Amino acid sequence: MTPGHPIGLARAAPAPVTVRLPAELWVVAVATVLAWAANAVPASLPPWAPWDFSWPAFLGIGFTLVWFVRGWRTGHAIGTARATCFLLGLASLYFALLTRFEYAAQHMFLLNRLQHAILHHAGPFLIALSWPGETIAAGMPAALRRGAHWLGATRAMRFVQHPVVALVLFQGLLYLWLIPPVTFRAMLDPVLYAVMNASMVIDGLLFWFLVLDPRPLPQASIGYFPRLALAFTIIFPQIAVGTLLGLARTDLYPSFALCGRLWSGISPLADQQLGGLILWIPAGMMSAFAAVLIMRRMFTHEDSLVRLAS
């Protein structure tokens, strides 16, 4: 019998100590394994695994997913439809940047245009449509939130999301990476290629978060009519450049022939013409869809104001 303990009662066993690693460390661990595998045994990897591993792309997508899930679990959940849009948007960015499709996009102009349609339009559009900012912010480490505020992120966002600046950046970057000498250099320079793709994603997110903001003024930075104007305005420059590419009678992008075309049955001019179609048809459809959403939100807001006034 142990002194100080009643007869018949055993000393309680100490509770096991468990150490829970932050989810961000698991993302880094998975990234480390995949980075090694992509260099050592790329042919043995499944189709969903990174073909040409990119640390910024993988960590950016992985951390965003972790913060979204953590924010969801801490009481900042969003509806099922919005969550589905977010996950589809994030998955599309992963597909375009980190699977074998990324390799194919370096060997056909039309696939390269499809890649940029995903990075600049579809992926950011779906993420912005889900409006996940509050959920992601709730799941971020507090130090990171404070650091972003201290670095003046809000002021910078206000500048780049000014309607004129947003429009110039959205169209200007698209045009920049289509200039034949710039495209040639980007397709042969891995660093510039990564910068090109990153600029497409970041600019797409900035633009579509501005256009698809579900809030009215003054919560939103601009009103419904400027957003509607932005959604319509971006259609016409993309139609123009797509038409120019489709009517060209010379191969403007010889880097794809230099790297080796993936499908030899498609001629350089046909590849270029198909790329021109991809430039403006998906973009036009998404812009029209965005315009419908904006008008619906505008009418709903007006109806709510009428009900409050009556």
C-alpha cells in the first residue's frame, strides 16, 4: 500500500503526451518527398503527382487548402456550393501547374493557351466566386495575418484593384506574355516561365475578386456598374488578339517547334489558330457569366433597399 493513498485505489497512470505537428509542416514534408521523387523517379509517379516540381506553387496551393480547412473547422464555414467552387478552383490551379499537363503545355501553343485560360480565368474565377477570404484568414497563423497588415497589404490591394489599374494589369500581362520574343524567352527560361505563370494566377485572383465581390458599396471597393463594365470590357481586347493569331500566316511561336510539338498531326499554323480561339471563347463565356452574376446581385440589392424603404 502506498502511503497517502486510500486502500483499494491504484495510482492513476500518467496521461500519454501527444505532440501534434502543425498542418503546414505536413505540407512541407509531403512537398519534400514529391520534390525528391520528381527528380529521382519521375516516370514512376502517378498522373496527379507533380511532373516538374515547383516549391512556390505546391506550398501556395497546399497552405491555402490547410488554412481554408482550419478556418472552416473554427467556425467560419461557408455553404456547400461555395466550398465546391473553391476546391474546384484550387484543384484546377494544381492541375495546370503541377501535373503532367504542365509538361504538355510547354509543347503545344493551344495547350499553353489552355493553361493560361485556367490560371488567369477559370481557377481564379471559381475561387473568387466562392468568396473564401474570411475562412482562409481565420485559418492562417496569427503572426502571418499581422505581418500582412504591417507590410501594407491592404494599401497595395487598394491600388492594384483600382478599376483602371486592374484592367490595365489584366489585359497588359496577357498581351505581354503573347509577344513572340517574350514568349520565346519564357518558354526556354525556367525562371521566367515560373514568373509568367505566377503572374497569371496572382493577377487573375486580384481581378476576379474585384469583379465578383458580392458586397455592395461601401463594403466593396467599387460599385456594381464599374464591375459590370470591367466584365464586359475585357472581352473585346481578347477577341482582337485571338483574331490576329487566327489570321496570321506565319508561325509566330517557333519555341514550340524547337522544344518538339506534342502532336505532330497539328501544323504550327493550326496550333496557333486553335490557341487564338482558346484566347477569347472561354474568356468571353466567363465574362458573360460574371456579368449575369453582377446584374443579379445588383437587382437583389435594389429590391432589398426598396423593401427597407417601404
